Amino acid sequence: MRKIILFILVGSLILGLGAFSYADGVGTTGASCLKLGVGARASAMGDAFSAIADDATSIYWNPAGLTQIEGTQLGATHTQWLEEINYEHLAYVSSHRDSAFGLSINWLNTGKIEETTLSYPGGTGNSFEAKSSVVTLAYARKMGESLSLGAGLKYIGEKFEKESATSYGLDLGGFYKKQKFSFALGVQNIGNKEKFTEEEDPLPLNYRLGMAYLLNERIKLALDVNKPLDNEVNFHTGIECHLTDTLALRAGYKSGPEDIGSGITGGLGFKFKNISIDYAYVPYEDLGDTHRISLSVKF
């Protein structure tokens, strides 16, 4: 119990310190692709996943959770995001005894965007596209029966018209599990500034505290609290219910942040032996709806 209380206190301290590192406002950080979560399962649960973190998407949500995976796992996610934007994710995880290694690749492509100017608000006849890619190398290790620690090193590359920028980031995570409770603590996107021509923007640093509770063998509840560098504290809640050994239903709610969206999420999952297929529906009010589908295979 003392370890649980200490974990919560440290998490509260980190979130409190984050309040003093508030940037100039929403959208004042660079590499916005780092704010997009991965995996249909996590998205369906309102992005409340850092204290669950038991599949290959843990590389993003909490690298310390990789120690929960047994053997080898491959995962892929396709996201049909707003407008014609596609967001893809591939991940590989291999676990051996008390440690685990992970590698993931995310890439985003906006497709063709029509160029508009003040003189030609209806379009100039020209078009351009923006691309982003993130490669993450992660490692996690058990520090005892209940505690795991992990880290992820990121390479971020972005291209906008003829301009390009690269930067590097670091994720740190902790995972503590005791009986039906699990707790997560993490910091995402520690790193250097991203520079396009003469403009420099910091990476979207984010402090995260997560909790999860196994209500019974079939129902799991989760809560994530985030403090982004360029936004207010936001909350994410989720529930996962396994109706059968094959079918799971999921739902969630997220309060923000403003530039990512808030509201109710939902989805379902199917499991056939070592293969899992998950779907998530995430509405963005007037901007439209998004759909995510994931495939995971264990060896």
C-alpha cells in the first residue's frame, strides 16, 4: 500500500510541476503528429490506456507496460482521420524473461491540399501535401514483482511543401500493478525543438498519470490524466467489457485537449486464438467522424 500511495504522490507532483511549464497557448508546440494516439482499442476507451498498456501500442502509451507482453507481438493500425488524412501505425514487440524490446513506425499523410491565399481565397490552382513520420525504439524492464520501468527514443521527421524538419524525443514510463489495481506514470516527448526554416517550436511535452481497475474477469475500468505543455489538464476515462472470450465492447470519454478533441468514443474487438481485430469510432463534432481499425498477432 505504501508503494501505491508513493506512486500517486509522485504522479501528482509531476502533473503539478507541469502547470508551471505552460506554453504560449494551444498549438504553440511543434510535431503535432505526436499528439495522435495509436491503436483502435485505446481510442475506443477514450485514450485511457497508460495503466492498461498490455499490447504493442504500449510503445506509445507507456513503454513500461511492454513487460506484460509474453513472447512476440505484431500490431498494425489504419486510421481514416479527418478529411482525406490517413494515419498508419506498425509495431513489433519481443519479450524475454524480465525485459521487453519494441519498435514502432507511425506515418501521417494529408493527401493533396488546395493552396489558398488572401488574394485567392477560393484557391490558386496549386496544391501541396504534408507528411510526418515517427520511429520509436523502446525498452522496458521489470524492477520487481509489481514494478516496471520503460523508455522510448523517438525520431521525428516532418515535411511541409518544400520545407522539412527533424527532431528527437524521449518517453519515460513507469507501471505498477498490484492485484486488481494498476498505476502508470509517464512523460512523453522530452526533446529538442523542431525547426522549420527560422522558426523553432518545442515538442508537445506531456505528463501522464493513469489508473486502471479490474472490476471482475470481464470488465476493466481506466482513467488517464494528462498535462500537455501547451494546454490545460485533461481527463480520459474508458471501460472494456468482454461479453465472451471472442467479443469485447468498449466505450470512453475524453475532455480534450482543445486541439485534439473531446467527447464520447466507442468500439469493439474480436479475438480468434492469437489474432485480435479492433475497431474504434471517434467523433469530432462539426469536423466529422474518424474510424480506426487494428490488427494484432501474437506468436
